[in-house]
Amino acid sequence: MSGRLVMPTRILIVGSGGREHALAWKLSVEPGVNTVFVAPGNDAMAEEPRVRRLPDVDPLDGGAVVAAGRAVAAELVVIGPEAPLAAGVGDALGTAGSAVFGPGAAAARIESSKAFCHEVASAAGVPMARSGAFESAEEAGAFARDLAAEGRGIVVKADGLAAGKGVTVCDTPEQALPAIEVAAAAGRVVVEERLDGREASLIALCDGRDALALPIARDHKRLGDGDTGPNTGGMGAYSPVPDLPDAAADDLIDRFHRPILAELARRGTPFRGALYAGLMLTAEGPVLLECNARFGDPETQAILPRLAVPLGPLLLAAAGGRLLEAARPLGLAGARLPVLPIATVGIVLAAAGYPDAPRRDDAIEGLDRARAAGALVFHGGTARDDAGSYRTAGGRILTVVGRGPDVAVARAEAEAAVDLVAFHGVQRRHDIGADAVPLEAAR
């Protein structure tokens, strides 16, 4: 196997959202792949070539996922969402001898506990915002007042998993206190100083020691145009990022990912999977906002169409702890995976009432028209009814991805395709990627 890309022929993807749809779309057409199984997947994934659903598998049940992998003779299992990782599904697969791309629960704490992420980053010498973790709302409130007295903005985070929605950005302690009380009532609360700058997402494939970077992307978390409204799991993403070009990943991997990997390995919890670094591009340089223990959603939907090499062999190699050895035939320059000379813009269509109380079971129109216009359409929260039509069945319903030679063209393609899709109360942003266009024009 030395120095060769070995393709897994039968792959099991755990999850059912837009990220998992994008992974299935990418992996199912790669040379050498016979079948991609998705557990539980969704109806739209099963329409991709060589993709089969396993709808009865509980993605949070390690035993059920192990049994499913054995039943389909999967050579690689890829865990998509954070909840199965935190629940130890990766551990169960590893104990069963499966090749699994996704960390064990101990390493996945880098996402499932914001306080743990700060602790690891500090030990690794990785810069993060000043912060404190508190059991009581009173102590957290006092720290927020201290930050405000120093002229700092305040960010309140639930320590545990919150599907991307457990963050409240505040200007004053008075704004922060209600969020602190809600977070503290559910468990530990993390309070951070607010950083200024633009955000960027850098996801790397990791094998416990080494890392290879996927293209850099920018996510848009707020519900409304102009970054207004509540935080969500993500309302859209684009790649590349003109103010942080793909070539910057070589330095960023050295500054963020490798030190964190080394610290996790030193603790006896090596990280094998997708390590996501959410960065704030401050005037003093990039600072780590958070780590996720998996591919981002909706970043994955925007990133994978830009990837110029097969993904399956790299995931299998990372699962086996031999990432750089397997990638040697690619002749990489630095720590970056090769990309196609295109840009992508992905726009999320969310249900009415999202993120608090998403409405369900509304008919979706225009999917075929959007695809005919050249867009990629990834399903995150849909179900097919008895008549074969798709209906809403979640919070973030679809991610529609446009492609083009630059972000401006990709954005126009995505916007035109999204305009063809409709369902009751659809929520979407109209400014995904808009911040990149002036920067492109100025180059």
C-alpha cells in the first residue's frame, strides 16, 4: 500500500443532512467506488448514483452503526454530524475493528466542550479570545461586566453541543445576562471577549499527527441579510475567500491544526477525522474562534465541488494513520489538497420558524428547475411523500450551490437557481458571498 492511493470500494456515511448528501455525491462517483451507504440518509441521497439508504439505522447507536457496517461489508465508515461523535460512535467502530473517519468521544470534546477547546488551545500555544468557563450565572455575569469595563464586547456560549446555535454576541452586560442565564441553566457557560474581523473556516483531514487542508471557506451564521438575527447552523458559505486565499492554508495548518493535534495526541486522545478551525481574521492576525470535530455544514457543500482529487482514499488513509504516505502520489506543494479553478457559493433555504420552531411538511417546488439551471442541490431536511414529491422535514431544508470562474459568477448562478425553488415561508439570505465581490474586483 505504500505510496499508493487505495480507494475504499464500499463506504458507509453516518448522518442525514446536507453535509452528508455532499459527501455521498462526491464519493459515489469516484473511481473504484462500488456503493456508498448512508445511515439513515435521506430520500434525495438515494437518487445519487451508487448510493443506498439504510433508513432504519439510529446514527447515535454505536452498536447499530457497527452492525450496519458489518452487514454491508463497509471498508470505511465516515461519521458526518457531531452528535454521533460525542456519543462515542467512533469509539464503538474502532473497537469493532472498522476503519472510521471521525474521532473518538474524548478527542471530539474539542467541539462538544467549548471550555475544553480553550484548554487544549492554551496548552498548544494556539491563540484564542480571552475567556472563562463558569458553573453559575453570577460568576459568568461578573466576568462579562469585567470585559465590558475594559471596552470589550461579549460572546456567550453554551459549553456543550448546540447545533451551531448556542452562541449569543452582545455589546453590553445587560444584553449578555439573559443568554448567560439560559446557558447556565443547561450546564456550564463560556464567556469570551468579542473579536473584530471577518471569519473563515479551514477544515483539515487529520490522521492523529498530520493534516491536509481542504479549500478555505466562509460561513454565514446569522439568519438574516447583513449578519442580522439569531445565530443558526449556517445560512450559506462560499469558497475561495479573497481575503484569505487557499495558499494561506499552509501557514494556518502549522499555526492551528498541527499544534492542536499534537496536544490531543499528548493527552492520549489522537484525533483522526476532519478538524475544523473557525478563525477570526483580526487586525493582529488570525485567532481561533472554535474547533469542530467534523466537516462543516454548509461549508462542505461549497468545498467539495472545488476538490480536484478523489476524497475516498484520503479518508481511508487518515482513518489508518497514514495520511501523508497515501497522499504522496499527489505531489502536493505544502499541506493543501489540489483544487479546481472554480469558485462556489452555497445558499441555504430554511424552513419557516427556523431556528426556534421550524415548520414541517410543506411542499417544495422547483427542484428540477434549479438542477436544470446547473446548480447542485443538496438536501438537508426533506422527505418524499407518497406521490414522490419532496416536502420540508427539518430546519435547514436545502443548500443550493452555484459554480463559476469567480465568486461573483458563482453567486449569480446560485441566486438564479434559488429563485426557482419555493416552499411556504422559505427563509434565505440574499448576501451570501456578496462581501467577496468587491475584493475580487479590486484585485
